[in-house]
Amino acid sequence: MRARPSRRGVAAIEFGLWLPVISVILLAIIEYGWLLYRRSEVTRAVREGVRYAVVMPQTSVPDPITLAETRCETVLNDLNFDLSAATISGTYSDITGDAAGAPDTLTLDVQVPYIAVTGGLVPTPPFIAVSMSMMLQDSE
């Protein structure tokens, strides 16, 4: 009669083999959750900046693009974003093609650096980029 092989320590070995896989999955969930949260904050800042500017007359001083950029920068700064490497730029465009090319849309493009929570263990983009356009309100 043959003796059964000992199964002592098998659970510890299996746990040791699966621990790195489970750790990477957990870190990925944390990292991508943080990335999506920060992206939603950037989107909110851009939306707030554009909305703040489109209700102003185009002849206002400072012009609406400067107002949008400043408002967006203020909101991002309040949300603790590092603005030293950020780019915030606004443009006018005429999407309706009426009134001899008069601008009717304000677009704000923002790109801020993303700092990974996990220190680069999970691949993430180096920047969060958001672009938003809104129609200018009638100044009548």
C-alpha cells in the first residue's frame, strides 16, 4: 500500500503564485479609477470656464477667451492640479457659416499632466486632455 503524498503548504504556494496577479489587478483598478476621477474634474473645469465666457459679450474686456482660460485655470488650481506644464487655449470658430464669418462658437482646449498614483506600475497617459465647445449667447 502506497502512502499519500503530503499536501502541506500547497495553499501557501498557490497564494504566493496568485498574489502578484491579484495585486496588479487591484492597483489597476485604483489607478484607472483615479484617472477617470481626475479627468472628470478637468472636464468640469473646462465646462465651467467655457460656460462662464459664452454668456459674456464678445466686446467685453477682457475678451471671453481670456475669461474662459482664467476661470478654467482658477478651478483647476482649486482642485490641486499642477499647472506648471498645463496648456489652456481658447479659440473662436464659425460653425454656422452665417453673418460673414462672425464667430459663434468658443472652444477651450486644456491639457494637464497626469501623475500616476501607483508610480508607473500600471500604464497611464502622461496627460489628460479635454476639449469643449459651446455656442456663444446672443448679446442682445
